[in-house]
Amino acid sequence: MGKLDGKVALVTGASRGIGEATAREFAAEGAKVALLARSGDVIADIAGALGADNAIAIPCDISRFWEVRAAVDACVQTFGALDILVNNAGVIEPISHLSDADPDAWGQVIDINLKGVFNGLRAAMPVMQAAGSGTILNISSGAAHGPVEGWSHYCASKAGAFMLTRCADKEAREHGLRVMGLSPGTVATEMQREIKASGVNPVSQLDWSEHIPPEWPAKALVWMCGPEADDYLGQDVSLRDEDIRAKIGLSR
Ligand SMILES: NC(=O)c1ccc[n+]([C@@H]2O[C@H](COP(=O)([O-])OP(=O)(O)OC[C@H]3O[C@@H](n4cnc5c(N)ncnc54)[C@H](OP(=O)(O)O)[C@@H]3O)[C@@H](O)[C@H]2O)c1
């Protein structure tokens, strides 16, 4: 029996990295999964591999509310419900110092990393509240809680998204919703390749072997769907925490 049998999940940023691993892990645990990203062909291939009965691909730019709402509607129409939302999609480029950041590009990162999370909450919460239950997991970061050189856009957006986690929990817990964040630590994905190429701060100097595989946050997200994670409602779960890793059964 899968841990997510009978559940319907929507995962943003499912074309690669943590989002792809999450879509695959959720499907392996029995969930029906809607995969969202801008790269329609890529998510179509992944959904195809998971099987038409188990997964659908919905091309979507999460910075546009109307696209996110249409994606939620399509998910509910296809699978009959929305039990789990993983607000995972995010970007870090362009990495630059505040003093020479491009204002439009800086704002576009806020549109994706912060407003994209709002768009997911805004589209999914009414559906879940009407059903009386649901889990929303926002992918957070250590950058939500501390400044990092060259990442002002990323730190500000992740700090804002963390506050959205807290606000959503405050408003919706009484309606049966479980909202929390996952701070995964550093993960071996395209985003870390971009960080390494920038050469800007100590994170870019990390050896690749220090990053955890994307399957780890995927397994953590499955765990967060269960009542064992209820102590963390309205908070970030840190995957750097050895106690958390032990609870999830993760180790090198
Ligand atoms: N890797 C790490 O070390 C690390 C650490 C802490 C937190 N995180 C967070 O984890 C999440 C996933 O990151 P990752 O490392 O897996 O990065 P990644 O490999 O670069 O994947 C990012 C995903 O987001 C999607 N995306 C970007 N902009 C989008 C938009 N406007 N609309 C829809 N989808 C969009 C991308 O798909 P398309 O380009 O096809 O749209 C892709 O599927 C992010 O929120 C990131 O901030 C990562």
C-alpha cells in the first residue's frame, strides 16, 4: 500500500530537480499527480512515463494567477479533487549584487518565487477549504532566514514565502488545512549548477558531493503529508536537521 493512495497532488516546477523527483515519488506512493511547469514537452514526457491514469501535465507559468487557477481547475476536473499542493517552482537567476541588479529581472524573481506561491495558495485554498481538508507544502530555503551575497531577490522572495506559509496556516488550520514549508538544504539540481557557475558566494564554492539528491526532499514531502509532521504546521521543516532525517529514514 502506498502512503498517498487515493490522494490527488499538484506539483509546480515538476519538469526537473526537486519537483520532478516529487512527482515521481508521489506517484510511486499511489497519488494521482498533476505536473506543472513552463516546459510543456518535458512534463508531458514525465507524465507519460507515470501513466495516463496516474498523471497529467499542465503547462503553466506560476507567475500568472489565471494560469495557476486554470491548472487547479484542470486537476480537479481530471482527478476529482485536490488534496496536496506542492509550491515548488522557483528560480535564482540572475544572481547579482543589489547595486547593479536589473530591476525588471529582480522583480520577475519576486513574481515567480513569492507571487507564484501566493497564486498557488489563492487558487487551491478555496477548493481545499470547501472539502474540509488539504495539505499545502511550500519549498522554502535557508535563504528565507538569513542574507546571502548576490541573492537579495531570492532571500527576499523566500522570506516572503515563509510568511505566506505562516499566514496561510493561521487562516486555514481551523478549516482543516495543513500548511508548512520544507527547507531542503543544498540539493543537486540545475539551480545548484547555476549557483556554482556564478562563483559569487560560499554556496557556489561547495563541492558537488555536499548536495543531497532531489529524492531526499521528495521523500520528506511524502512524510510531511502525514500526521507525523503535524508538529511543524505553520513552520519550515529543515532537512539539515538530523532528527528530521532520522524520522524520514534518510541517511548517506
Ligand atoms: N537546489 C537547491 O539547493 C535548493 C535549496 C533550497 C531550496 N530550493 C528550492 O527548491 C525549489 C526547486 O528548485 P530546484 O533546485 O529543483 O531547481 P530547478 O532544478 O532549477 O527546477 C526549478 C523548477 O521550477 C520551474 N519553474 C521555474 N519558473 C517557473 C514558472 N514561472 N512557472 C512554472 N514553473 C517554473 C522549472 O520549470 P520550467 O523552467 O520548465 O518552467 C523547474 O521545473 C525552488 O523553489 C528552490 O528555490 C532549492
